[in-house]
Amino acid sequence: MFSIWDYVISFLVGGFICFLAQILVIRTKITTARILVLFLIIGMILEVFNIYAPFKEFAKAGASVPIIGFGANLARGAIMAAKEDGIIGIFTGGLTASAGGIAMAIFASFIFALIFSSKTKRGGH
Amino acid sequence: MDKNRRNINYNLYVESKVPKTRAWPSLIKAFILGGTICAIGQGFFDMYTYFFPNLSESEVTTCMLMTIIFITCLLTGIGVYDVIGAWGGAGSVIPITGFSNSISSPAIEFKKEGIIYGICVKMFTIAGPVIVCGVVGSIICGFIGYFL
């Protein structure tokens, strides 16, 4: 069940996606919010054309950890719910499928913001 | 004509003064950091598959993402993720850790402006567009899936 190949392919594919993003950053000085949105939309397009599922089968966590996986998850949730529940599913499906990640990000950020104070003044990002 | 030449000279001068981003080292760093985060994700995925065999693959993936998001928020809180991000560039942005950091980092930074107007409002300065585009896009995808 634990195969070293899964880790190698995750590393290579995940690394390659970040490599492409870094090329974009160097060429166009794109901001963090724009680059996140861009890759989110790429993930949705992959899911709509049914490319994401075989890609994830091949790349394992290399496909699901990058923000592409988050976009594909939103799109897949909406499409599945639309087929099962009809019109209402179109609106509920996306957020239902990705609720775990969004809720954890907001909850953990809120708690840690209460606990910690910023130490360094950062530029960029 | 004179003005044109001056502009060209000025542009050349600016180009010589702007610090060069050395491309290859930063590309390799982004590759290594992004790849490492994905490999760690695969580690959590295998761990949860082993300990909770009843969960489906998508539930295990959600648990794995939530774990990574939690760890990233903690690392942002203690100031470690800034150092990682400065080293790895896009390698720290593209994985789900970048989304998580984009929420927790302004939340912590603007804490001094209060809980409501500091933490709760500023939390979504970067993640807001991502969530808006995600929701709008998913609804469009839902319509596509419904009518096809």
C-alpha cells in the first residue's frame, strides 16, 4: 500500500506545477491573489473536461495538494450535486465539497491570530 | 528625436539598476519546496488511509488537506512560514499551504486593528478573490454539468 513511487510522482508533479508558477512570477510579476485565482480556474477547467480524474490517479497528492485540486474539488462537487439533486445542487454542491478546507483555514487562522502577534514586518506577498 | 534617445537611455539605466531576479535558482527552489509539500501531503494521505480504512478516498483527501492547512496556519503564527515563503517563492503559494497562509498571515498582521475590523475583515484580503472565483466558477460548472 505504501509505495515509494507515489511519493516520487507527487514530488515531481507538484514541483513541476510550482516551477511553472514561478516562471509566471518571474516573467509577469503576477501577484499572489491573481496566481491563486489563475490556478484555481485551471483546476476547474481540467475537471469540466474530465482531465482531472485521470491526472489525479496518476499524480496522487501532486494533483490534490496544489490549488488546482481545490478548484477541481469545487467544480466536481457542483457537477455531482447538480446531477443528483437538480437545480439546488448547482448552488450547494461546490461549497459542500470544499467546506472542510475553507472552514479549517478560517478557524485555524482566527484562533492563531488571537494567540500570536506578528513579529516581522514583511514585504511582498 | 532627442527625447526618444533620452527615454531609451533612461530605460537602459533603469534596467541596469533594477536587481536581477536570478531565474534558475528560484525556479529550482520553487520546484523543491512545492514538491516537498506535495510529498508530505502524500504522507498524510497514506497515514489516514492506514488508520481510518473506512473513509472514502475523497474524505481522506479532505482530512489530509485540513491537516496541511492547520499546520500552515500554525507555522504562519510562529513566523516560520514567512521564512519558507521567502526561500521558495511560488513553491509556497501554489500548494494549498499558500491559500492557508494568505488567510492567516493578514489575520495575524492586522490583529492590532481589533477583532472585527482587524482579524475578521483583513482575513479575506487575498483569499476573498479565491473564494469568490471558486464559488462563481463552481456554479457555472454546476450549470454545465446539469445541462450536459
